[in-house]
Amino acid sequence: MIVMKELSKTFPDNVTAVKNISLHIAPGESVGLIGANGAGKTTLIKLICGMCKPTSGYLRVFGEDPLRRSKNSPPIGLVSGAVITDGYNYHYGHASAVLQDDIELSLNLEIVGNIYRIPKTLRLRRTDDLTKAFGLNDLLHYRVNQLSLGQRMKAELAAVLLLAPKLLILDEPFIGVDAASRQTMRNMLRSLAAKNDTTVILTTHNVLEAEQICSRILLLDSGTLAYNGSIDRLKRSHIGLNRVRASFDDMPPDLGDMPVARYTAENTCMTIEYDVSNISSRDLSGYLIKGSRLSDIIIEKPTVEQIIREIYKEEQNGNDDKC
């Protein structure tokens, strides 16, 4: 599906946004592209879509150079929550910003179907399914410029999915979308990924959303690939410290020689940080229960977002050491 080797992009102002990235994205895979502002996410997406030319390296999408896509190449769907443009854009065979502001949503969907020569029966069925799924039925006769940002994002995603793209790229698609609609969009994307017929690339600052939708994480840092792997492997390789918050009916127990990283005790409450490779949560909890009258206990594991922050710190410290 997508193959890149030593891919780089340097702009005329000598800013290198993408540095020697090599990776493979398989058909039907769902991948989360995560990174801070300026990490190179948008540039990498533009390279995949053929919207800019790489400075060096190798890139193929559907076995083709994105800059020279054939007419018969499968469509690429691109939805961006960061940039809203007015009009239809089929540059190099990908559909982007497919909504026209001054006409009704229903006519927008009809035009998209006609441009891509989707048979009328199929177009109407897909339109009905998508507008129901995204709660757009009552908005079909609204002009696009009458929609809220969240409504527009759902409409843009519905319009792109109308094409049944084999590659769907979502650049911050949840901007301005309410919580209920976010869940609807996440469910739709999980369904696409589960069927293995659409490859999904999601860029987001919300790690929880990437965790809920994607099977693999690509972490970009200053244009380089800092991590490439499954979320489970990310958790295992950067476990970090678990934390226990415990309350007692009497004084907290003495931890003595228990292999914990650190702990604090105040009155009848105790906070303990520990490495699960040294002591399991079960053994530590058992010790606390046996040692005193435990009234409440909460075990907190590091989140993926916390783990990614730690990776960034490690990368930054590594760069500082090189200076």
C-alpha cells in the first residue's frame, strides 16, 4: 500500500520537515500519526498525497509515484479539520475539501458522486447510509456555509467516504466536533479498519483517540520517526511507574524493604510509585491489605499520552547530549 525509504523533504528556506523516514503501511491497516506542532505530520501527508515533491528518497502509494498517479489508481480520501477550503479539489487523484460553500449539502454529495461516476443507485444507498450514520439527514437542505464547524467536519467525512476510498487520511478531523459526534466518527472509523478494506491514517493531538481507532502508532519528532509500532508494544517498552493511592483506617504500614521506587505517607493516606518488573500490583496490594486496615485503594497505570511525553523527553535529552 504505502512504502517509503529514506524519505526526506527540505523546503527552500532550508527547513527539513521530514528526515530519512522509512516505513511500510499495509492495506487495511489503521495508523495513528502523532507529533507536536512542527513535527512533520502535515508534510508527510502531503508527500503521500502527491501534493509536494520529496527532496530525496523513495515513496510509492498503490505501487505508484504519488506525483504520477494513473487515472485508474484507487481514490485517496483526505479530510482536514485544520484547513477548510471552498471547492472541489481532485489534485493528483485524491479528493480533498469536497464541499462547496454556497450550495446545499445534498447537491454537494450528488456532484461528488457524478464526478467519480458512482452509479446512481449505489450513490443514493451510500448517501442514505452515511447521512444516517453521521446524523446529517436534517441538514441535507442546508448550504454548507450554514453548517457549524462540527457539522461540516461530519459532512466532509461523509462526502469522502461516499467514494469508498482505499486510503483515507484524516488530519485532525475532530476539531469542533461535539462528544457524541466524535464517538459516531470513531465507531465508523473502527468499522472501516475492522473490515480491512480501507487503510486509515489519522493525525491527532489526542492520543486517546488514536488508541481507540488505530492499531499502530507513528510518533514524529522534528521530522524523524521516534517510534513505529503497536500501542501494546509502546506500553510494554515504556512501562514507567505504576502508582497506588491507599487510605487506611489506622496508620499506614511500614514498607520496610519492599522494592518500590518511592512513597509518601500523610496521616492515614499513602502514595506509592513502583515498577511492575520489581513487584507486581497484586503482591503490593496483598502486602498493604495484610499489613493494616485498608479502607480504599486505587491503582493508576501510566497512560499512552504520559508514555509518549516520556519518549519526547528521552529524544530531547539525547539531542542535548549531542550538542
